[in-house]
Amino acid sequence: MIPFWSVIPFIVLLLIIALLPIIAPHFWESNRHKSILVFIVSLPVLFLFLQRNPAAILHTLEEYFSFILLLTSLYVISGGICLTGDLKATPVVNTTFLALGAILANLIGTTGASMILIRPFLKTNSERKNVAHLSVFFIFIVSNCGGLLTPLGDPPLFLGYLQGVPFFWTFTLFPIWCCMNFALLGIFFFFDTRAYRRESKKSLQLDATHLQPLRLQGSRNFLFLGGVLCAVFLNTPWRELIMILMMLLSFMVGSKKARARNQFTWGPIVEVAILFAGIFITMVPALMFLKEHAVAFGIVKPWQFFWTTGIVSGFLDNAPAYLTFLTLAQGLGLPPEVAGIPESILKAISVGAVFMGANSYIGNGPNFMVRAIAEHAGFKPPSFFHYMLYAALVLFPLYGMIHLIFF
């Protein structure tokens, strides 16, 4: 039996991740501070399991290594691809940007697609004034909902792949992907058309005189992204070795100018690595506890998994939320169709985690990155709670639609 107290570090760590960026943003900026907090919170779990069950810790550290290497390789390689230019900032152009991002997210991850497209997207709209909605819908579509179709798309899906979900299983989510993303693109087009009509003649004339064709720098890095994609199908340690090799080649022969233009830094991925080290360690007893007491939670239907996974994802990061509810489902003793659970429930968990990671800035890693880049570019993105209001008004009716149609 897993003692209940051993679950507390996991809960504490998630609360730290959710609350400290809001109540102590300056303190939270330091990766050194994050490292100290993660180490302190993880220590009781490490002490307990190194005594009782060291194999469990070793297994989760292996999964962590594979997980963080995928994220790092996608982040590093895509950081050497730079798309520049300044198109005419019409609703059609903006909607095309977001549609391209929704597709690209499945090939290079929501983080990679966000980092490649956000700067030219903002540059294209830099002469417009009514732009508060742009970063919001970019986060909705490119940083979250677009990445549903492959394990490369969003971190929760790669965790599922490591847990035994077949790589191509996520293609079965294509109808749900289409339903959500086409609806979001349609709503964005309506929003952006209204905003565009409110622009002054001066802004539109300025936009028309600052046109630059799109140019791609660092295209060689797409070969290395292809190498990472091929590596995913291999077993450990070859998968990880090839990912490391692709990163090294990206740095050695990739475009230095493209990486400089992207203002590439290690800070964001170091932050992700630190936080997920703590999450993976403290999650071990939490997942065991869930398996032992799964029936007591009363969550047994696909729609229940869709909403509970999603709501937790929006506030406590979607990757651990996915793994938590996958483990809960595995403890119910239901037909083991895919990864030990019914396929309908796995669909609900996957969709809830990916889509509802868009509910707040802390729901998914790229969200804060996009907000920071937009802020740096002078776009004044919505505050934390103003963003959540956007999510409530735009996303939750669409979640209801997904619930009624698919779950």
C-alpha cells in the first residue's frame, strides 16, 4: 500500500507551478530558484522509493530522459529555423498563418511550430492597432489544439506513446481535430474581420507600405527534424542517441543567423527540464495511489475523463494531467483495448489534455513563451485572468460541442 502522505509532494509541486508565476513572478523567473524548490519537494519521494522500490524510480527516470530529449531536440532544431517577412495583415493571411501552424504542430510539436511562426505572425500585424486577440488565438490553435494528431504534437501524447499507445493511433483523432480547429479558425476569422474593419486608414496604408516577402532561413534543419521523427520509432537507447546527434548536427551545420534572429536561448527548455524532473519523480507514488484507489473516484465514462483531464490540464500542465488520468483509467479494470484502457476513454483523455491545455497560460509550455514574445514585440497580450475569460467565452462552448458529438 502506498501511504497517502507520499502523494503530497506531487500536489505541492503542481500548486507551486500553478501559483508562484502569479504571486511571485520575479522569484519564479530564476531557474536556480526552481531547481532548489523541485529538489526540496522531490526529496521525500526519492528517500522513500530508493529504500522501498528503487526500480520504480529508475523506470520513471528512463521515461523522463526520453521525454525531455524529444522536447529538447524539437526546441533546439526548430530554434535554428527562422521565417521572416511582413505580409499584408488581412484576416485571410492571419487565418492562413494559424491553419499552417495547426498542421505544422503535428510535425515539429506545438513548441516548435509556435517558435517558428509567432515572430512573422506578429511582424505581419505590427502596423495594426486592434490586435489583442491575435496572441490569444495563436495560443489556442498553434500552441495547443493543433497538436493532436501525432505523439510529436504535444507532450501528453508522447507520454502516451512511452506508455504503449501506438504511434499512429492518434490519427484516429482526426475528426475531432478537424471539428475543433476549423471551428476555431472560423471564429478567429470573424473576430479578425471585425478588428480589421475598425483599423484606421493610416494603419492600413502603413501596413501596405511595409510589405516583405516571406523568407526561410535554416531550412537544412528540416532534415534534422526528419531524423528526430524517424528516431521516435526506435527503441532506447538508439532513439535518444539519434535525437542527441540531430541536435549536435543542427548546431554544427545549421544556420547561425537563423538562430540569432530567433533570439535562441536555453532558458525556456532548461525551465521545462527542471520542472518535469520534479513532476516525474513526485508522480511515482501519486500514480500508484491512483491505481490502488481508482474505483473510489467514480470517474468511469469517457465524457467524465474528457472534462476532468481537461480542467486539470488547464491549471496544472497538461502532460502530468494526461498521465494521471491514464493511470486512473488503467486501475478501473475496464477492457484493455489500447494501453490497458478502452479506446473511447483514451480518446477522451488525449483530447481533454491537448485542447484544454489552452485554458490558461500555465496549461502548456508554449503558452507562456508566446505571451512573452508578444509582450516583447509590444503587443500587450491579455493578463492571466483576461486570457482565461477569452478561453471561457471561446473555448468552452466548443468543448461542449466536442462532448456532444464525440463523447
